[in-house]
Amino acid sequence: APLVALRGVAKRYDSGTLAVQGIDLDIAAGDFLALLGPSGCGKSTLLRMIARLSATTGGSIDWPGGRPQARDIGFVFQEPTLMPWATALANVALPLELAGLPKREAAARAADSLARVELRGFEAAYPRALSGGMRMRVSIARALVTKPRLLLMDEPFAALDEITRFRLNNDLLTLWEAERFTVVFVTHSVFESVYLARRIAVMAPRPGRIHAELAVDAPYPRG
Ligand code: ADP
Ligand code: ADP
């Protein structure tokens, strides 16, 4: 069974906009799925519904392995939503503390998560002292620290310069190859979807639908 199964999913906003329609999609455990499409085709809408941040207005989103809790879903936005008054370590530890873990253990796991995104040594840094790429790494560490069943990334690297973006793509891929968590990665970049994903769902607007699904059998040669 898939980790998440979408059947006939639709979203009509109160404004009347039909953002997505007739979405049938299985998300397999361990997959790296790209949702590829131009601005406005409903990618973010779909991701927010999967994350249960937004309700569907049609169809169903099922988790055959059981209803997810908040910590089962990691979310990475384009703008790292870090707390400016807290260190990198405290930002990453927060979801664990909210889940009831003792502070000491939360800090130890947060440090480990920062190390996974190449931020060893930056535990005590505040977000304003970090570059955009490093803040994004902190966001990824925070999203992964609870060992979520699903990592959702909404155009995470779109605001970064090309070299930083390329490095982050490589490091994300290395991490995924080592740990095989499940990822849905929203992007309007053909390059990114081909380079990162093992499966690509192509969306088009008016109304937002999936028009093609392709498997990437062999990984693209690494840059
Ligand atoms: P992106 O395409 O990068 O996801 P958008 O500009 O589409 O960003 O949306 C940014 C935010 O504005 C989102 O939270 C989205 O829900 C909201 N938004 C987008 N379009 C509308 C709209 N027509 N009416 C109200 N809110 C909107
Ligand atoms: P994408 O992420 O592919 O850019 P979105 O999911 O942000 O697409 O938007 C899909 C459509 O839904 C767009 O027409 C957008 O303007 C509209 N939309 C997004 N969020 C809202 C909202 N909160 N209220 C009304 N319309 C919205």
C-alpha cells in the first residue's frame, strides 16, 4: 500500500477559484516525487492539503498506515520560517520539545540533525548570522528532526542563488540516498525534477491537474 493515496482530490477556494481537480496520486514510502508545473497550477495547494494545512473540497487523501500526527509530516517552505530569537539548535529542537521530549534529549537530537545538513559547529548561531542557504539547511534539519513519515518541500530552493541551490540539491540527494525518507518536492524547474526525483508528476493550470506521471529509472549523473 502507498504511504499516501489521493483520489479525485479537488480544491475550490472560497473565492471560487478551482485550484486543483481530479488529482489521483499514490505516494510510495521511500519515494522522491517531484510535483512539476508552472506558477499557479496548484502545486502549493496540493501540498498544503497533503500536509492537512488546508482542507480538500473534493475527493480523499488517505494514509493506509494510519492517520498522521503533526510530527509525521515535515514541511519546508521557500522562506525558512525560523524563530529569529532562537539559535539554530533551539529552532531544530523545538518540534521535539513540543512532542514532549526532555530538553537534553531534544538538544542532542537537534545537534545530530544539524550535522546531517552539514551545519556542525553552527548550533549556537542565530538565523540572522546565517546565509540564506544555511537558513534553508536549518529548516531541513528542523523538518527531519522528528523522523517524519513524509517530507514536503514547497519550492524550497527557488529564492537561492544558483550555486547555493545546486549545492543544496546535491546535499539533499546525498541525504535522501543514505536515509530514504519519503519526499514530495514542489518545483517549476525541469532540471530540479529530473536531477532529484525518482518520479515526476507534471501539472498544468486551469484547472490544476496532473497531466503526466513519469518514472526516472536511473538517477541523473551527479554534478
Ligand atoms: P507560490 O506560487 O510561490 O506558491 P503564490 O503567490 O501562489 O505563491 O501564493 C502565495 C500565498 O498567497 C499562498 O499562501 C497562497 O495561498 C496565497 N494566494 C495565492 N493566490 C491567492 C489568491 N488568489 N487569493 C488569496 N490568496 C492567494
Ligand atoms: P502553485 O503553487 O502551482 O503556484 P497555487 O496552489 O499557489 O499554485 O495556486 C493555484 C491557484 O489557486 C492559483 O490560481 C492561485 O491564485 C489560487 N489560490 C491559491 N491560494 C489561494 C487562496 N488562499 N485563495 C484563493 N485562491 C488561491
